Amino acid sequence: MKQEVVEMITTPQIRKIWYEAKQLGLTDDDMHEMISSEFRVDSVKKLTKSEAIYLIDVLVKYTGNSKHRPGMATPMQLWRIEELRKQLGWEPNGIKGFIKKNAHVEDIKWLTDKAASGIITGLTRVLKYREKANSKEAGGGSSE
């Protein structure tokens, strides 16, 4: 039986990841949190080549290789909204209704920076409420 060889991240990929992260204004802590939550490793150097390709694609998507539109949601805000969506277990299209209801826009790309901040606050509250409800259920309810 042949053993599959896993190629590890290359030096040019590492450089590209950190370059794109800086373009987005991500700190080292932001990047480590992202890598830990997405890939369950504690260092960029521990990513596989295919994981690095995926991460670079995500970072490039958020930088958009274009200038930030003044007054609109920042790439960091868009990334945070996506992370909260994942934590909530919502499908990618599942957040559209939340955004439409709360920010009155059809698509995330139309969020202003102020509206994006409100969406992040709202999603964080939903997540905290859900965690609190789950911890109450796990605790067995009230004692009588």
C-alpha cells in the first residue's frame, strides 16, 4: 500500500500569506486565531501546501486586489462576519437574511462600515445567547 505524501507550505506561500494579511490590516494575533480556528494548527509553517492555497485564496478574496472603498465595510469586518457565521453554523447564504433584516441591504458587499459594525455586534450577541442557552441546558435547569 502506497503512503500519500503531504506537501508542506512553501516559503513563497508563507510570504504571500503575510503580505495579504498586512494588506487587510490583520495583526499577528488575528492571523494566528484565524489559522487555529480554520486549520487547527498554531503556526503558518505547519500548514500543508493545499491549506496554504486555500488561505491565500481567502485572503486575496477579502483584499480584492483593490483599494478599500471609503465608508464601506473593511476587509477585516467582512472576515469577522464570516468567522461569526461559521461559529453559528449558518450556511453561507444563511446570513443574507440577517443582513437584510438588520442592515437593510441585499448583499454583504453593500454594508457600510457602520452597518458592518452593527452586524458584528448582532452576530456576537446571537452567539453569546446561544452559548448561554446551551450552558443552561447542559447544567440541568433550575434546582427545586
